[in-house]
Amino acid sequence: MNKYDVIVVGAGHAGIEAALAAARMGARTLIFVIKIETIGRMSCNPSMGGPAKGHLAREIDALGGELARVADITGIQFRMLNRKKGPAVWAPRSQNDRMQYSAVMYRALENQDNLDVIESMIDEIILDGDNKTVRGVRSNLGEEYFAPKVILANGTFLKGLVHIGNVHFSAGRSGEPASNKLSDSLTKIGLKLARFKTGTPPRIDLRTVNMNQVEEQPGDENPQGFSYYRNITLRNDMSCYLTFTNPETHKIINSNLKKSSLYGGYISGIGPRYCPSIEDKVVKFSGKDRHHVFIEPEGANTHEAYVNGTSNSLPPEIQKKMIHSISGLHNASIIRYGYAIEYDYIIPDEIKATMETKIILGLYLAGQINGTSGYEEAAAQGLAAGINAVLALDKKEPMIFDRSQSYLGVLMDDLVTKGTNEPYRLFTSRAEYRLFLRQDNADERLMPIGYKLGLVSDVRWQKFLTMKKIFNREIKYLKATASNKHPKLKEPMKFEKILKRPEISFSDLAEFGYKIQGDVTEDIQNRISLNIKYEGYIKRQMAEIDKFEKMEHSEIPTDTDYMKIESIAYEAREKLNKIKPTSLGQASRIPGVNHIDVTSLLVYLKKNKKKKSNK
Amino acid sequence: MEYSHDTISAISTPLGIGGISVLRVSGDKAINVVSEIFKSKTDIKNQPSHKAIFGRISDAEKLVDEVIVTVFKAPHSYTGEEVIEISCHGSTFITNQILQILLRNTRLAEPGEFTQRAFLNDKIGLTQAEAVGDLLTAKTRISHLAALQQYEGSLHNRIKKLLTQLTDFRTQLELEIDFLEQDLDEIDNDNLVKNLTTLNRELDQLAKTGEEGLIIKDGLKVSLVGAPNVGKSSIFNSLLETERAIVTPIPGTTRDYLEEVISLNGYLVRIFDTAGLRATTDQIEKIGIKRSYEIIKNSHKVLFIIDGNENKKEYNTLSKLVDENKIIKVLNKSDKFNKIELQAFKKKGYIICSTQENSGLSKLKNSLLYNIEISEEELHAGILTNARQIAAVTKAAKSVDKALESINNGMGYEFTAFDLKEASSALEEIIGKVTTDDILNNIFANFCIGK
């Protein structure tokens, strides 16, 4: 009765993708959520995407995940960031209707075959007699559920502690109960836990903003979403608003610093450096007399708005004063106060690249529980965990995402190889092969994998194949055919060469006698331009990827006892022993393992191999 | 057998009869192994590090040689392990006999293994490991100084400085790409271009030291070209006569050309007397001329020698083969011409000399080092001395070039960042931060056993 193939604990962005992927791949799946209404909640910004995160969202879509589709359906504004930079770092971003996002996600879970949803809090992991294999979970009501694969996606709920000024209370998010017992259960089974901190800003009533004192930021004229081949009509009719803090704001914060939980000494967890609280910004960057504040609407059917840039843990009366000092917000009424939250996460050297724990067979961890931050980062891990749990059930080869092929791979490899000492967020600069890992070609990179796994529908797959066919046809034509119909050309010139010129765009080719066929959509035109214009760079990037692949395929036997290799520095041996890299490439990326250690490892492996073959 | 745990030994001086020979033993057992066969007033086990002790080496009570033993205790030794150096009398027989005794309890070192251990034990960096090779083969004062500088890390520091600059630029670019929402100042494009241009100049300058570095290490190659009987051989000989000739490092194979090595102002100069470039039907001569072509092509300077007849045909062939500014035109037998005639040759750029009267030769010699000599200042700043380093710096310079191009074409900063990362990786290759199996294999294979 209570027996499943896969159990997922938590229905945030990670849990949803894990459960949907598992169910879609044919596994009988059960997902637990503490409160049904909070399925797929956007606990921070009502927004998806941005640099690297937008890339990730499109990759999740290409692999058959759900996040991008729902982001497109529930989007209220779309912008392509970094347009002024090159195409590799263009980054789609959306503002979303928070309530609608949750509702659509709930519907997706409800309508999914093979998937049950239960509202319940899970307190304990049940292991087999050997204490090395997972068997199931136990709820706070004492119910037991069994499955050979359990995926934990608890977000910030493990011993979550909310801080507002000198007030502190146990919660997983404001107003929702924390999961206090599960942490102890995880410690008991041998996993190492540590503590992080994050925060969120106040929300205000948009009707109380003085629109004359803020700068309106509308969406793009030609909005682009995240999802491929779904023809979702994008709603793009709401604006954000930009304003700034000022010396008065900073004075209020500075003179009340001791009252904030962070500076009052109540918080021990480590917060993200890339997303500092307003207290941190004012203290650490005291030279700046203003900081950006973005007012982001929370949805189409509410007046609530998110005050991006003012995350804090100050007492309510100070929060009010601070908000009211900001231009345009003098009369703003606060709907929810900002807060800081501390929570347990599991040190990511406990997991493998499949997201499975190293010590408990069948137990997978995904999302913020691994020390990451961000919806997209969480969803990516959930997807990988769901896929690998089912592959393991079916006794198939695991699906390891490689950092030269996707941001997903970068994220996964960073986590399991380098770990993290602050909530981990993806950046484009973390990707060595950034020029290849673009938001425009995520389908080309990953859709074949998604289709093979059974996560991409036939309809979408056919559309993808059609796109490829048209793309290849046109590239072939442009390379083979010359134009001789333009007064500027002294002699016939191949269309490909004409398009390579920086000042020529695809549509300019018409002047040179190239007939743009009806099926060459704007998307395909962009892909063609990009491939031709940046061909030199793409080729160089591919050469680097080849080199990388060689190191990645230089495998290290799983039974290697690093502690015995005395030519490697002792600290490096310990690191290697902890991470247990699968290839020399991965070994070389472990912090604290330097090139001399890698060389020694290489020499050792070669000698060992020779010794073995001599026997 | 553990990789760097066993004790190794080898003869460290070149084979052959010399005043003394040195054997080196490295590893945990070094002191024990030697104390078994070495008899002296004091036990070497109780000796402080870096002290030389006189005594005798015996094999089963039979005296082999009187020797000096020096103890270097770990980690204060070349390899970072326990090291013993034995200086014995320089006879092949004695040296080999001592090695045989040592090999009963130690393993014969592989080529370059001492240096490899020094590298693996973090005693020296990659540039330094290479410099050891250069230091050991240094033949002249300047090459010795260059190798020493590299060994002491001046090149390492010079590259590190360039890397720091690159890292700064890359940081700026990444900031702009990933943190656009942070209200940061935008990159000052003009300033970036200016700084990258300066960096590029520095890289070019460094790359250029490589040409000079190679000359310092392998010698300046000068070939002599001219028709028969213009006095090539007498110029060849007078260059040798006035300067100390050095025994050529190239084994005596059959050659169609003559090669001699001299030291000129501290530079190693290798002079080739070639068969010339004229056309011939003689089969054997043809082979000789083919070789001459090769030598001339690889020369840093070519002396084109005439004795009056300008020999335009051969000069044209030559100028197609090598860059014209490498050619030094020489008029020999100046005693045969009058002042006006000589003036005309001078105007055409000829150096006037006469081996017969021993005149004009010092001018000729100075012309060899023209544009070659490197300042001691540059030497101290660190120069490149092998092809691997030159290739890496040239690659870095090329990448910075591309970075500038990407900015000028308005490509987008991620492309500029890509180029600069490529430049960084190239430089990291030199100082051994990122290294590949192949590079290491090459480095260590180029060392002779025992060094």
C-alpha cells in the first residue's frame, strides 16, 4: 500500500522536478509537502532567470523539466538581460505571478500519472538492517512509507530559524513550520550538517508608491521566454520600478545596526557574499552613498510588491523607517517584513554527481539542502536526482552532466568537487566553456538527452528536428552559394562570408539576393548568424572542450587508496579521499589539490597500471 | 615499490676520465647504505648536514678508493630527501665500481629523476626544473648567468606579474558580465584597450628575449657563404685563431661542412663553413649543397663573402633563403683594391677586411653580435630560454591581440574574457600551474641520468 519506487520529500523547485522526472520515466512516485498551498513557492524574488540562471532554466526545459514552462505561463514581464554584451551571456529573465506559479505547479503534480501528493511532514529516514541502504520515511503522524529511492529536497526547512531584530522563531519560511526532527535523523545516519543563512526583503503595497519618484522599467518589446517548442503566449504587461537608497537610509541603518539580528550577534550561519543584506551593503561599502532598489510586482491579481535590494533582519519599526526614507517609498505601507533565516544544509562532499549520498545507498539530496541558493539551481538538482534515481532502479548507467556540455554540469561538478562555503549560486564565469553553453542552444545541447530519457514529448522532439533540418539546410546553402547581385561587391562572394561582416545582419542578406524562406524563423536566423559570425571563437572553444574531455576520460580506479600515495601531500590525500574523484580532470579541480599532487597521482596510476599488467 | 620512496643512486658527472667524479644517492636509506661501505674517523650517521668527511670506500674489506662524502639531510637537500654525494677519483673503472656497490641496496636513477623528485617535493618549480638542465650544460659566462637567473626564479616572478595583470582585467570583465544589477561603474573601454596594449607590448618583449635566450643557450649560429677561393676558410680560421675555440658538443659524424665553436664577448658562437649555394651536377656535391641550405636557413647571421666580384646570382639565392637583415656582406682581400674602390664597396654596405693583412676582423666580429646582445638588466628581469616557453608567451601575446580585436569589433566582453583566459592559461603553463603529462615527460626526459 505505502510502497513506491521513489519518494520525494519536499515540493519546492527541487522536489517538483525530481518527482515529475521520476514519474514521467515510469516510476511509481510519491511526493510529500508540508502545506499543499506552498507547492513550488517562490520564497524570494517573484522572478526567474538572469545571467547563468536563465541559461539553467532553458537547460531544464530542454531536458523535459517543468520550471521553464510554468515560468512562461505565469510570467508578467520578460526581459533579455546583457543585450549590450555578446550573445553567450544574454540572459532571459522574467517577473512572475507568485500565487499563479504555485497553482500551476500544483496542477502539474496533480495531473501527472504515476505521482501521488501527500501533505505531511517527514521526521525520519528508515534504513535497512545494514544501515547502509534506504528503505523509506516516517511522518510526524507515525505513518511509514517505503521506497528503494528517497530524494530529500527540504530547502531551508531543516531546523529553520527566522530572525527579525531580536525576535527569533522556528520556521521553514515565514509562517510555515520548520522541519526539526529530520535533521537529527540525518545526523544519526552519518551525514555531516552545517548552517547557512539567507534573507528576504520587505513587501509593500504597490498603490502606496509615488510613481513620479521612481523609474519605470517595462518588459522587452519582443519578449522571449524560457521554454522551447511550446508556443506559450507570453504575458508581458507589467513593469518594475527602480529607485535608490540615500545617505538618510544609510544613517538609519547605521544607527540601528545593533538592533539587526545580523549585527546584534544572533546569527552564526554564513550568508551569500553575492546577495548581501542592506546592513552588509551599508557597512562593507560605506563609500557608496546609494544602492539600487528594484520594486517588483508580485503578481497580476495583487498589489503586493517585492522591494529587491533591501533584504534585512532589522526590527519592524526600523524596517518601516528605512523603507520610508527611500525616494518614492515615503508613504509605502509594508505588507510583510523582511527577515533572515538560518537553516541546516548537508555538506555537499557527502554526495556523488548523481546526487546520491556516498554513505547511504538510494538516498538522494537535491536543492538548497546541498548548500545552494536559487530556484533554478534547486530545480536542476531535483531533475538530476529524479533521473538518476530511476536509472539506478532500472539498473542503467547513471546520467552524469558534464561541465563542458551544460550549466547543469557546472553546478553539479562544482558542488561535489569543490563544495561551497557560502550558499552556492551559479554565475556564467563559473563555466569554462561559456561561449558554447549559451541560452540559445540549450535545446541542441540537451534535448537529445531529454528525449532519450523519455522526458521530452514527441511533439516537441519533432519540432526540434524540424528546426535542425532547416538550420542545416540554410547553413549549407549560405556556405555554397555566392552573391553577385550587389553594387558593393566587386566580385561574387559567398553569403556566409557576407554574413560574417560585423555590420551585416541576417535580414540584410536579402539585399544581396538571398531569399529568406518562410520556414526560416527569427529564432533560426539568430542561430545561423551566431554560428557564422562567431565561428572562430566557437571552434577555439570546441578545441578546449576536446582537451577537457581527455582529462575527464582519464579515469581513476574506484579502489584507489589515496592515503597510501606518499608522493602526494598529506592534506591533498585527505581531500582526494573525501571527494573520491572519478577522473584526473575532476581531481585537478579539487581545491587544495595542486598540480604537483595531480602529477604525482598520474605517475602513481601509471606505475600501478604497469605493475598490474606485469602481473 | 612506492613511487618516490625508494633510494636511488647514479653517477652525476659525465662519464670519462676527469679529476674527480661524483656519485649521488637520494632517498630514506641513503645515509645507511653509504655508512655500510664508508669507513672514516667519524660515523656519517652522526654527522650534521652539509659537512664533508674524508674516508675510504671498501668492498668486502678490499679498498676501492679514498673519497670525500657529503651528507645533506632532508629536507635541506637538492631532492628534499636524504642525499649523499660521494666524490671519488675520476676514473671510469673506480666510479663504476662504487656505483655497482651502491646498486646492491639502491636502484639506478632514471634520467632526470633527481630533478623530478626535487620538483615533486616542491623544492623547485617547473621553470627552475628546466633551468637546472640549462645550468648544467651552460658553456659560457652569459649562458651560465641566464640559467642561474631562471633558477633563482626571476622568470617565474616576471610571468607571475603578467598573470596578476591578466587576472585583474579578467576580473573586471567577469564583474561586468555576471553582476550587471549591482550598480557598478561600467568598464572604461579606452582604458582597457590602453592597458591591454601595454600588456601586449610587455609580452612581445618577453617573447623576444626568447630568441636571445635560445642564442645564449644553444649558441649564435653563423654560416659562411661565398664562391670558392674568396677566402672563406681563411676568415673561418682567423675567427678561430683570435678567439678561444671550444670543443664542439656535436659528435664527429661525417659532415659536408665545418663547424667550430668560439666564445665571443661571453656568447657562444657556432661558425659553419658551408659548401655554398651554387648549382652543380655533381651528385655528391649536390647532397652537400642541400645540407648547406638547411644550415644557412637556420643561421642567425650569414657572412656573404666576396673578393671583388659581387656574385649577384648567389646573393639573390641567399636573400630568398634568409631575411636580408641577417646577411652581413663582407669584402675580403681588401689589400687588392684602392681607396676609391673600397669606398664604393663600403657604400654598398660591405664590411672591408683582409685576412692577409689581419685588418677589419674586429669590426667583422662585432657585426656578428649586432642586434643580438642582451643587457644584463634584461637578464636579471628574467628571460625565456627554451622553445616551450617561447611558444607559450607567443601564444599569450596572440591571445591578448585577439582580445584587443574583440573589443575593437564590439564582440562582447565574454569573448574578450575568453581570449584573456587563454592568455592566462598559456602563461600558467610556463610557471607550472597548469601542466600536462606530456610537458612533464619532455622536461624530465631531457635530463641526463644523475643530474
